[in-house]
Amino acid sequence: MSNALFLLGCPESPVQTAIALYLANGLKRDNIDVTVAGTKAAIALLKVSDPEGNYVRKTVDLDSCIENLAEKKVDFDLCFVFVRNDAGISYLSTLSSISDAKLFAIVFGRDADALASMIDFECEKIVYKTGHNPVPLKKRIDRVMKWDA
Amino acid sequence: MGCIEQMKYEVLLKNTSFKECREYVAKNFKEVYKVKPGYKMFDVYLIGVPPISIGVDGDDVIFPYTKPCYGTFLLRIRSEEEIESLRKGEVP
């Protein structure tokens, strides 16, 4: 079984939790084990939305996750970084440096296009300028993950 | 900020971007070291876009510190030990 890491950013935009749960469901269907790293609030939003762990069973504190990756104690096959601000780009770049995972950037929010243009390293970009409606981003994920066939 | 929060630090820039921090360090400090993301300082692993610029000013190190919801802060903390590691090119 392969595995994937989601690295959540600031949970201010409602799109993030919806897309994280949608993506976790799709990966689970593809037999990919998902671990989610994020701030306390971002993880709490997921757990309240998925109380029985139907989509996300494994969560980890963001700082611990970075520490374990940097020290090569853990790595993943796939990594999805949620980017809606400059800090998200910093985390994405860091993952690119400290992990060998195939990297996906899920870029959203009002600055999505400007943020995406800052990504100049190898990475699959999934970009849509939305803060509230997750459907356009979901469609792009379906295309990239080949779930729309 | 983990253990950094327990230390005596000065915030030089707050809620800023990694790019502004890099430019500020390049413009304001003569002794500058470039490190990769994941470089360990004060028991935290630095987050950022490579190369991450760290300034040295007297006995102080000046470095970016990123939090997901608040952006990047440029902090100044006194540490001869960290300066020694930077000068030796040690990768902790």
C-alpha cells in the first residue's frame, strides 16, 4: 500500500477542509494510506467533519511532521500541500527540499494565480482562484488524479 | 513558536513574506549565510524557499520563522552557539 501526506495550511478558507476530505476519500478508494498534518485548528476542523475517521484516520502535528521529514525518520510516496498564502509556498518549498515524495500543490484563494507563479520547482500544480466554492478545485483534482474517467 | 517562544527574541518584521525577509537580511547585514529549508536552529526546523538567508550581527542571529496563518516573521535572537554552527558550515 502506498501512502500520502496532506500538509494543510491556515484553515481560514472553507475550501481546504472540503477538498482535504474529498481527496482523502479518493485516495482511500485507490488504496492509498493518508496522513494529515496541520495546525490544531485545521486538524480539529477535519476531525469534527469526519468524527468516525471514515476519510482521515491518521493526523500529525505540523511541527512534528516537519521534524520527522527533516530527520529522515519518515517519508511518503505522495505529498499534497495546500497553499493559499505566502506561508503555504514556504511549506511547499520546504517539502520539496526535505522529502522525496511526488509533490502536488493545491493552490486556492484570491491570490491563487500569483502564488502558483512563484512555484518554480518540480511539482504538480492544481490551481483555482476560489475561497468558498470547492467544486472547480474538485474538478481539477479529478482531472489530475484521473478520477473523471 | 515552540521553544523559540520561550526565548528572548526581537521581531524585526512580522506577517511578511519569505522574499521580504531575504531582502531585508541581504540589505541590512554584512554577514549572511544561506541554508536549505529544514536547517535546524534553536530546536526548530526552518521553513522557507531556498536559499534561506540568515544574518549575523554581533552575537545575534537573524532568521525567518514561518507560521501557517501568520506568514513569516524575521526574528533576532542572541546565540553564540548558533553563530558558531553557521560559521563552521555545520548541518545540525
